[in-house]
Amino acid sequence: MEFAYDLLNDVLIGQEKAVKIITAALLCSPDSKILLSGPKGSGKTTIAKFLAKNFILERISILPDTMPSEIQSHLKGKENMQFLQVDELNRASSKVLGAFIETFEENQMTITDEEVYRFSPFYVFATQNNKDVVGTFNVSEALYDRFDVTISFNRLSEEAKRYLLFGNYAYNANLLFDPRYIYWTHKIVDKFILSEEDEDVLMEIFSLVDNLTIEEKRVFDGNKIRGEQFAIQMAKLTALANGYTTIIASDIVDYLKPIFMHRLDQLNFPIGSSRVNDAFEELEEDVLKIKRERSR
């Protein structure tokens, strides 16, 4: 995990938290669905392009007039793709977004009852710019739920910007890595056996998420089983990366927002609002207490 993190950190400057989450998402599952969100120039497309060139790639750039038939035509016969890059996801109409739901969740695409294309496990890296509202649509909660993690990119710090402009940073377009390393890691993660105590720790975390409230209202109004399943994989990976044989609650605190933030009741609790961020910070503090209490 450390090797992959260092590699991506050399490509994406000034986004250390995002790199950490991307690295973990890549390594814990062969078909992670990842949504990158943030302002222009923050590195979303840079990291997606870098990763994409190491796999069998398909890329779709969304326009407001893109039709579902165009998506189907583009992916038809591409059953062996390993990486799907979707640029400007929130420029897709509701019909196009609906077409993605089946593809993301079931790794298949239905054309007719007799014509169904089934894909091998593949990554999805989708990007969206929340600040650019011209020609964009709201992404449905149903599609958001199909993403395993959403990663928010920050504006570059003055230090990172200075390094990019005046330092010795040079993006190496020819830099590649062997994806077999990643696929090998997936097999190791799958072999991690959870103990009953591990399950108790995870269930305690999930209970805290379930009961997260703002002004006495629960922020989640539905089942978050997809997020919880992915959180288990992330917990296993983190334990292995740290050389543990058991799950430590504090090790997965940084992944709670990326896994669960986009699954909340967006009608009442907009993603990224100050009160939602405050609630998640309190959640993280409560999760940290799990380790403290168990260590006594």
C-alpha cells in the first residue's frame, strides 16, 4: 500500500488525503467505483488519466445532450475493459445516469431482453465539478449509492502551487505500473478472516453511522449496506497494511466520509454543508473512542 501511495503522491501534488483514499479503494477491490469531485485544476482528471493508462481503458466524456444509446454503443463489445473513465458525470441527463446504474452495480449492460453485455470486474473513475453549474444535472441518490467512495479535492495550497509553478515537479507521462500488483493485493484482502471481535468493532461503527443526527434528525434515510460492505474491505486492507491481524477502529476513521457522505439524505442534508461536516467530525471522534474504550 505504501508503494502505491508514494507513486500516486508523486503524480498528484497537494492532495495527500485524496491520494490515500484512492490508493485504498484501488487495492481493496477489483471493481471499485470512485467519484472525484472538486474545483477545476485540482488534479481530478490528472490522476484518472494516469491510472487509466495502466489498464484496458474505455473513456466517456459526458455532454448535456449525450444519449443512453451513445453510452451503450460505446461500451458494446468491451467486456474485457478494466477501467472506465467518465468525465463530467453531472453533465449527464437522468436517462444517461439511469443507464449507468445497472452497469456500475451489476457489471452488465442490457440492450434488449436478448442482448445483455456482461463485463469483467472494472474500476470506474468518474469526475465532476460541483462549482460549474452551467449544463449540469443533479446526480440521483440511487447512482451516488453505486459509488463506493466519493473523494473531494481541495484547492491547492500556496505551498503546493509554488512547487508546481517554480519547483522541480515534472509529470512523467511515460510512468507506468504493473496492475498485477493491485490484483494480487485483492486476493490477500479477501483471505483476511474477521474474528467475532472484529465484527463487533465494525458493527459498533456502523451503529454510530446509522444514528448520526443533525438537529435530532437522522441524516440517513435508507439502507447503507453497499457502503458497509465496502467499509469492511477497507478495514481488512488497512489492517493488513499496518501489519495487524485484527481490525482497529481508528485505522478506518479517514474513510468514513468518503464511504458514507454521499449516501445521506441529500434533500435535507446537502453534501459538504458545514453542519454535515460538523456531524461527521463528531462521528469520527466517537469512532476513535471505540479503540480507547477497548484498550482499557
